[in-house]
Amino acid sequence: MKTLIVEDDNMNRELLVEFFSEYGTVQSAENGFKALDLFQDAHLQDAPFDLICMDIMMPDLDGQEALKEIRELETDKGLDSKDIVKVLMMTGLTDRENVTTAYVDGGCHGYLTKPVATKDIVALLARLGLVEATEEG
């Protein structure tokens, strides 16, 4: 599994990179602009990400806007719903508006509230078919 971690907090980003490294290759970005660059580079190299784990609240370009841009790039490439990247939004925000925006407007595949338990991440990854259901984090 090829994963992109998008998180502005250095410690959280490092922990997520370490966790997801057990499941494959991982790249990371500290903001939405860097995430978009890495996303486009991966497609140019014909090696797109299988999963993006993205924080919502980030400086410069937040996760909601970055996800919207990613979905627009996928539409421009003619990708259909089975070929788009799986996206998990991770945030400290629990209000209905952010959850709705992430799912409805951004088409994310999962939403986790910080602090995130590794068992919750693994359960979501299994539900998305990215890892075996018996794997543990």
C-alpha cells in the first residue's frame, strides 16, 4: 500500500508515518499544497497513492480544500470512483459541518477524530480492503 500522510504537526506526522510504514511505502506532507504536489507527481510517475490520511486543520491550504483539489484532479484525469484514491480525514473537529463536508463534498472514505487509536485505523483500512481484517496496528 502506498500512503500519503498530510499533517502539519511534526509529532503526529512522524507517528503516522511510522505506523503506516508497516503496511507499505509512505510519503508525508506538512500542508495541502505539498500534498497536491506529491499527489500529482505520483500520477505522473504512474504510481498513484492507494491512501491519503489528511488532517483538516492546516495552515496555507486546509484538508477540506486539498481534498476538493485532489478530487478535481482525478476528475480531470477521467478516473472513475473505483480508481480514485481512498482518503481518511483525521481531525480534532467533531462538528457535523466538517464531517458532512468531508464525506459529501470531498468524497472521503473515513473520518477519524484525534486522538486516533491504531485499532480504529486498521478497522477502516480493512473495511476499505487495503489490509487484511485480522491485521493489527
